[in-house]
Amino acid sequence: MTADSVATSEDDVQAVRQWVRLSCTDPGTLLPALAEIAGELRLSAPVVRSVLKQLAAAG
């Protein structure tokens, strides 16, 4: 684990993945600010950032 990584649960990953799928249906759609996503999912911004990095790395 790197210094800037945050521990995330599988539930966190699934919640963010589902949110992205439901909210950003058009290719190239930009995501809203981390704070907005975190607020909607009731997760911290660092957790959302970490999950988005994981999802991006996974393609």
C-alpha cells in the first residue's frame, strides 16, 4: 500500500462502480467533483478517489 492509498471495502468499490455506470452513460462524460460523488454515496472523498483509481487501472 502506498502512502496515498486508502483502504476500501468491496462494498465501496461496488457502490462507486454502480454509481458511475448509472450516472455516466455517455462515453467521455466527465465525472462531477469527488465531494459530490462522496456526498451522494455517503463515503469519504479519499475513499472515492481510491476506488476511482482502482477502477481506472482495471479499465
